[in-house]
Amino acid sequence: MPIPRMRLLKDAAAEVKKLDPRTAVTPYFIRKLAIEGKVKSTMAGRKRLINFDDLLDYLNQLPNISPEDGNIRRIG
């Protein structure tokens, strides 16, 4: 069984930034996903370890939101 790639919050954000230099994903966003249980994480003392593979899977499966969905309104 492969060992999961666990990263500290800042390191996970830095690796996403390496994969996509223009990303808008921040450590705060990743922390929020972990606290809400949307990505796997565990506490190691006072630090949160993020399952990096689970984070990438989550980011790859985000739904596309269009103005027709009613979630976004047009301006102008």
C-alpha cells in the first residue's frame, strides 16, 4: 500500500503553486477545505497535515459554475 503524500499546509500551497504558478489557491482555502472535511487531513501537534493527493483530486473535480446555474448574476 502506498504511503499518502502528507504536506504541511504551507507546503501543500507551495506545491500547488509550483504546478500552476498563477493559481489562486491559498493556504487559507486549503485550511478551510481540511476543516470542512472536503480533503483528508490530520493534526500533528499544532500543525495540520494535508493529504496532497486528496487535495489534487478535490481540485480536479470542482464543478464548473456558469451564470445559467443561478449562482452567479450578470453585472451590467
